[in-house]
Amino acid sequence: MASTNPAAALADDPMIEVEGLNKWYGDFHVLRDIDLTVAKGERIVICGPSGSGKSTLIRCLNHLEEHQQGRIVVDGVTMTQDVKRIEQIRRNVGMVFQHFNLFPHLSVLDNCCISQTWVQKKPRAEAEKTAMEFLERVRIADQARKYPGQLSGGQQQRVAIARALCMRPEVMLFDEPTSALDPEMIKEVLDVMVELARDGMTMLCVTHEMGFAKTVADRVIFMDQGQIIEQAPPETFFNHPESDRTKLFLSQILGH
Amino acid sequence: MAEMATRIEMIEARRPPDLRRGVLGWLRANLFDGPLNSVITLCVLAVLGWGLWPLVQWALIDADWLGSTREACSGEGACWVFISARFETIVYGFYPEAARWRVDAVFMMLGLLIAWLAIPRLPAKRWVGLFALVGFPAVAYVLLLGGHFGLMAVPTREWGGLMLTLTVAVVGIVGSLPLGVVLALGRRSQMPLVRGVCVVFIEFWRGVPLITVLFMASVMLPLFVPAEVEFDKLLRALIGIMFFWSAYMAEVVRGGLQAIPKGQEEAAKALGLGYWRRMGLVVLPQALKLVIPGIVNTFISLFKDTSLVLIIGLFDLLAIIRSGLTDSNWLGFATEGYVFAALMFWIFCFSMSRYSQHIERRLHTGHRN
């Protein structure tokens, strides 16, 4: 099983390096010998059947999940158990969740200011300016004074993207960002993500939106049973998949 | 053949129909909605009137309000003279008369602070809150206890009545909530030692009756510490009450913490917030809001149970009134005494309850969570 490493990953400026990553939940081996290098500015889409460990993999990258073996380096910082080190990595890594996870007791604006104020220690006015800038960019600035509970799912997810961007991260992780949305709202979120990709953000995106993968991904990674089965640029991946497992998966999700 | 059903113009949003039709409208809609309901309403009113009228007659109409001795009482209704004659004692206990202005000052300050913090429009909440938590206890301590700045010292055995009840309740409430929050967080900690200590603390204090705690504080503790070290009896009771209720509070708060989805903390983690900020800014504000009913429930229990300090010889509001019943000049006014005590407790507890409902409404954000 050849895990073909496209040229992009061989660039001399890796943003993320994962080496020999293994993780268990009790006896269950969720991630098996994962090796992955992500270049600065690279856009990666990770897909695979449910339970294949794709979410777990990107959650390891900012230590929302703890791994038992292997090495993770993000933007030159090696992940350890040290809280300071972990928080340093998290400041560089933005994350968008399936269920948005906005803070319901804070207004949209405060959701975007909280980390700027308390982590970056920016003065309030400056934090608000940055927040409005990014809210503008995800086209939701007019809702800044509202609370998350008053917004639709698509709007909430766009706020969540803005909130993550306010920290000016080097990498953005997306954990199935459109899976919890009504069909009519998926596009507004994908549009924002496409724009972000065009601006050169390093992105790792767990998603089943194959259209998105075809449009923006530099590389598509297919995972099954905790392993990377295949990775290739989208044209190769969708038109000439190598492994039978990938072919089966593609036929299942593209078949109808 | 079906007609074309295409909507060309959108329907504008309209205001909901006005269903409030004044007092009469409300009466008609809710009480006199048809002959059967009217009859039921009248029957219920009659039963209520028949049942409550004697009480009203006793407590208000036939009652004696003026005077200073028991001769003023006609004996037909309640004799509130019993209360008014002893009012000072009921409020201040045995606090020396010359120094009672100090109690008044502390009461007034407390009232002002609570009002300031409770009325949303008033500014500088943070500073007033800080003063209420740090400055006010110090000032209250100096004023109530005396012994400094030329103030006459008033030992706690001379405290009593409403001021003692309020002291115990306020210290208990202000102390048990933060301690309970810390214990609740500790019980959910990843660190086995911290978790263990919190679990043992909570389970110990929750497992013994408050009366036992008070007895231990007043009778047993002196046996274990050297005779020269003298802890004030009130202080011991205060610490006992605080620990006891903080264990209950911890479990109430833990219930709230468990109701917050894991994603909230994960989102806060992903933003780079450290543990205390995650708790203080994201998890606790939501958790505490959720368990306001439980917290206030605990406050109310605490407030009422302050009367248990009576068994270690402290004279709270209820005990002072009871002691008045044995006064040979005023024998036979137990009903008035107990009704008055009940009314006082009810006023404080009901205020807390109403305020908590107001807070819940004010903190509600959005249609959904």
C-alpha cells in the first residue's frame, strides 16, 4: 500500500509534522502509525467512513485528544504534556467544530473577542476592531450584537470561523463543519471556507463535501480503520484511486 | 383543475394579536368563562373567605397595635404590642444600647450594597462588588465586634436577634457559594489528590446533620485544642455552617457543570484559554445560570436553618422571640411570637426567591441554547 506523498508535502517549510502517531481508546486502536506532513499554505481534505479516526487525528493536532505514541510538531513547536507548550500550539491553530460550539452566554462580538482579550491581552477596542473585520469577512457583521441562539446554523458556523480567525492562526482545522447544517446552509459556510483557502490559509478539513475537495484541496487523504489508506491530489484521487477500499468508499458516496 | 398556487408577494411580519384585555378581560377569560366555571370560582372564593376570614380578623381587625404593656391587649385578637414592646431586643439581641447605631450602620450598608448590585442601571458594578466582598466584611467586622478605633468591644455572646440571624446567613451564603464552586471543580479535577480531597470533604459534611456539626463545633472542638487557644463560639458555628452548606452547594454546582456540553470547554481550549479562564469565562457562567434555582434553594435552606444555632446557646431571631415567651410579664403570647418569626423568615426567603427568578429572566439569551 503506497502512501504517495505529493510534492507539496516535501516542501522545506512544513507547518505540521506527524510521525508514527498511535492512539488507543482503552484497548481500541483508533490511530495506527500515522505519518503526515503538511506544508505551509497546503489545503488538505481528510475523508473516510465514520469511525475511521479522521476527527481524532485532527483533534490530536491541538491536543483536544491525547496520543500515546508518536511525535507531533506544529509550526516548529513539538507537542508535549506541558500545558504552556500545548497552549502555545493552540494559539497558532484555529478550530471549527461540527456543532459550532459558540458560547451561548456571550454575544457574537464577545465570542470573537474572548481569546483576543484573555489570551493575546489586546485592549478591548483593538479586539473589537479585529473581530468586526473577520465578521465582515464571513458576511455576518450586522449580527455582531446578537446572541448565538438567535442565529441560524449556517450563521453560527460562520461566526465560529470568524472566532477562530480572530486569533490569526497559522493553521485552521475543520472538523466536519457542515455535517450538522441544514442543506440550504451548507453553501454559505463552504463559500467562506473556499475564500479562506484562496487566501492561502493552511487548512486541514475533515468533510464529506467532495465538491469542496475537488475545488480547493491540494491533497485528499482517505482514512479507514485508523490508518491513512491513500493520499493524492484530487484529480488522481477521484479519477484513479489505487486501493480497493478507496474505490468502494468513493462509489458509495458518489454513487447516487 | 387546481388553481395556480404561487405566492407573488411575501406576507409582511405583523405584531401578534393583543390578548391582554385589562383586569376585566382577564377575569372573564380565566375565572368566569361560562356558567360552570363561574359557579366554581364563586364556590372557591366562598371557601377561601370562610377559611381565611378568622385569620384576617385575628391578625388585623381585632388585633391590638398600640401600647407598651400587656394591659393594652384586649384579648380578642392578636396582641402585636408584645412584638412592638420587644422589637429592639428582637432586632439587636443583647447588643449594648449605646452601640446599636453600629448595627444600624452595617445593616444600612448591606442593604445599599445589595440594592446597588441588584439594580442593573447603576454603574461601577465591579468596584462595588469588590467592596462588598472585601471592604464590607472588614468594616462590618470592626463595627460589629468593636475594640478598635475607640469603639466599645461587644463580644459575640451579646449578639442576638435579627442581627445574629443575618450575620450567620450572610456569612454562610457569601462563604458557601465560592467554596462550593471550588469543591465542585475539584471533584471533577483530573488530579487524583485534588479530587480525593474534595470528595472526602463533600461526603463528610453532607453525611452529618447540621445539629451534629454545631454540637461538635461548640462542645467537641474545645476538647481537642489547647485551653489557651480560645475560638469564639460564633466563629466556630459560622465555619461549621459554611463548610456544611458548601458541601451541598458543591453538588448543586456540579450538577450544572455536568449539564454543559463538552464542546464548550473544547472550543475554549482550542482558543488557547487556560484552565481557570475556561472555567471562569465559559463553563461556570453557563453552569451557574443553569442551577440558579438549586443555588437559591440552598440559600433559603441555609437561611432558615440559621435558627439551629439556638442549640449551642446563640440567640438568633427565633430564640430571642422564644425567650420573650418565658418573660413573666408577657406569658401567653406564643402565637403572636411564632407568627411574627415566621413572617420575618418568609419575607427574607421570598425576596431571595423573587430576585432569583428575576435574575434568571435577565440572563436568558436567545430563543435556543
